[in-house]
Amino acid sequence: MEDGIRISEDAGLYRPLTDGYTNASDDSRLKQLGYRQELRRSLSSIGNFAVTFTIISVLTGLTTTFNTGLTYGGPLTMVYGWPIVGMLTLVVGLAMAEICSAYPTSGGLYFWSAKLCGNEWGPFASWLTGWFNIVGQWAVTTSIDFSLAQMIQVIILLSTGGANGGGYEASKYVVIAFHGGVLLMHAILNSLPISVLSFFGQLAAAWNIVGVFVLMILIPLVATERASAKFVFTYFNTDSAEGINSKAYIFVLGLLMSQYTLTGYDASAHMTEETKSADVNGPRGIISAIGISVIVGWGYIIGITFAVTDISYLLSSTNDAGGYAIAEVFYQAFKSRYGSGVGGIICLGVVAVAIFFCGMGSVTSNSR
């Protein structure tokens, strides 16, 4: 198939960028692909991984979609759906990593489509893939930053007394203003040099890993009431899925929690033009980010689910968090133990920082 691929004549003059590191092999590969080196290579293997791991961010995805998991199937769907989706995602990631090793360009998926589909179908495949990719990235970035705006609103609500204690519940217009402010901050941060973004990426990766382990241990440990192992590993909730009678359909809908979280791993491909030894470190970033996320995410789900004792109450808009289930779990865990939910609010702050890093990484990937 590649016999029909030619080096573009308008690829421009080849001027390798120097940054104190020998990039001859990486730059030469781009030249072979008819692609001019545009970006400076300064990302290490860890830096490439960190960007992708931060975008997947199990703290972001699982925390903000916990209501979905509880509503559609509950513990059984969350605990078993996560490894199922994780393994299937890893299969896709392995295929993408293989292609990334052959075509390590910042264009990623749309560039691969152009090359793999040949001269006849390549332009159409590239156009179609590019639009699907960019629209998906717009949606994901918007979703991440809006979930942070909602998290800020819940933190303010609980900090001022909660829904049952006269707490301040921000209007939809205030939440939208939060959203716009977060988007603006991410735009400003992504105007900084890649070396600075690499530092933030590695800090974010460490924050996510440490945060997951702290919360998955702390929350069930602090809670005065815990679910039984039988509840966590076998209970299937059908009471909250109003109007749906099919258990299989309920289970599939519950998988959205896992599927929403395990996305964005194409970021390692988009960052390859700025990564040293891109044909090796790009694929490693994809596979390692997915693999580690699956492991720590499963632990997070199991740990938090042990603190779930009343699903209907957690989903009710009459609770202190206004129906934000996992916020209510955190808040009540500390309130039941110490008489104050301040510790739970701090835990939500840890998640909020992870969401902020996730959105920043998403904009970094999208801009490529």
C-alpha cells in the first residue's frame, strides 16, 4: 500500500531544530514522510506519558460520572464494566501504538488515515478522520472544563452549609461563567513553552496517581458505615433506571462511565513531533497511560464503592450535595466521623485540581 505514497514536493526545506539533543533520527523520519519539522523536541518518554495519563485522568472521569454508574447498574456495572472497557480500550491502544511507531507526526489519526488508505482514498479518509477527531476533541475539552465548573459549584454549596443548610447554589449562568473562566485559563497556560507544559504534565500525572491512592483508601477508612463485599461485587441496581426494563441495556448504559474516562490516549501521538525518540516513546506513552489508568481506576472504583450504602439517597437532589453522588459520599464520610464535612470538601478540592490539569492537557493535545 505504501508503494503509492510519495514525498510531497511542497513539504518545504528541511531544517532540523536543535535543542541540545540529537534528533537526527526523528527529523529524518519526518523528512521521509514528506513532513517538515515544525515543533521543538523537548519531551521525554515520561513527559509524553504524563500528558496522556493526565487527559485520561481517572480522578476526573470516574468522579464526574459516578452518578451515571450508580444509576445504571450500580456497583456491579462499575466494578466489572471498568476492566471490560479497559481491556477493549487497550486493544485499540495497541493498534494505535503500532501505527504511531510508523508515522510519528503531530497530526496523528488524520495523517495516518491519509497514508494507510493510499492515494485514491487517502484524502477523503483523512478529511473524515480529521473532522471526527477535532469535533470529539472540542466536545471532550468542553465537557472536562464544564465538569470542573460544576465541581466548583458543589464545593461552594457544601462550604456554605450544603443544600439542606442554606448553602449557596450557583445559578446556571454563574456555572457558565466559571466554565468560560476555566477555558480562558487553559488557553493562557497553553501559550507557554512546551518545557513548561511538560513540567505541569508530570506534576499532573503525579497528582492523579497520589490522589487516587489517597482517596481510595481514605474515604472508606473514614466512613462510619461501609458496604459489604457482597454489595460491592454483586449488587445490580435497576431501581434508578426509570423506564428501562432490560438489564442488559442498563448494564451497557452503565459502561458509559468507563468509556467516557478511557479516552484521549491519542494525545501521545499528537505530541510525538515534540518527543525525543518519537517512534518509541509515542507508542509507549499510549500503552502505559492506558494500562496504568486501568489498574488505578479499578482500585478507585472499588475503594469508593465501599463507602456507598444508600444509592437512592446519594442520587436524590434533597441531599447536602444536591444530588452530586460522589460529593455526598465524601462529605458524609467525614461528617459522620468528625461532625464536619470539611475533610470531604478538601477531597473534592483534590479532584478539582485533577480536573483542571486534565482540561489543560486536553487543550495541549487539541492544539496540535
